[in-house]
Amino acid sequence: MDLLARREHGVSELSRKLVVKQFDPLLVDEAIQGLVRDNLVSDERFCESMINSRLNRGHGPIKVRYELRNKGVPEHVVEKTMEELSPDWHQSLAGLIEKKYAGQLSGTPAERVKQVRFLSSRGFPHEMIYSVIQDAEFD
């Protein structure tokens, strides 16, 4: 319960943390199933919380999906939650460009490549980066 009091956890992540703390895996599974039944642990809520958190930090959809997959959230839950939330990744990317580069994506081609590489490392696909750059008329 201490772990759940701090933040949302996915079923797989919570199970992994408890097993690492040397709890009996059978008891862990039983306890987690009870928490799921009581709606105290939910992959959907965890997924929604993480998507919103990462969106606010300026992370893109590729990175968010990767992190959720590593936390053990099933792919169908990720896709369903992404569809229901329909986060505005373009808005997030535009905000990141504004914050990081003060809305100015210009300079030499080498600088431009470095800027695009940074944005893609944050989890935004190249097509989205170029689309936002063109639509927002940065420069």
C-alpha cells in the first residue's frame, strides 16, 4: 500500500517491485489480484497517468509507448488509452520547440540536424517534427 500511496502503478510493475523485495511470488500475485478486484490497481489508470505526465514533460508518443511497454503494460491497453485520451502531440512538440529554442529553429544545416535529432530523441517521429515546423512556421 505504501507504493500505491505515492503514485499509480501497473500490475506488472507492482508485481516486479514486490518480488524484488523478496516477497513470495504466489502471495504477490494473490495480493495484486485482490487489489485489481478492489480497483486499487489499474493498468488503464496507470497508463493514463503516465501518458499525461510524459506529455507535460515534452515527451513524444514513441518514447511514451516504449516506457509503457517496459513497465509491462499490455499493448492493447496502451493503444486504447492513447485513443481515448487522444493527446495533442503536435501541441506538445510545438511547446517543446518554443521552450527549448524560443521558437527559432534556424541556423546552419548542421545545427538544424542537431535540433531535429534532439526532438526525435524526445520520442517524436520525424514526420511529426517536420509537419509541426512547417505548420507553425518556425524560423
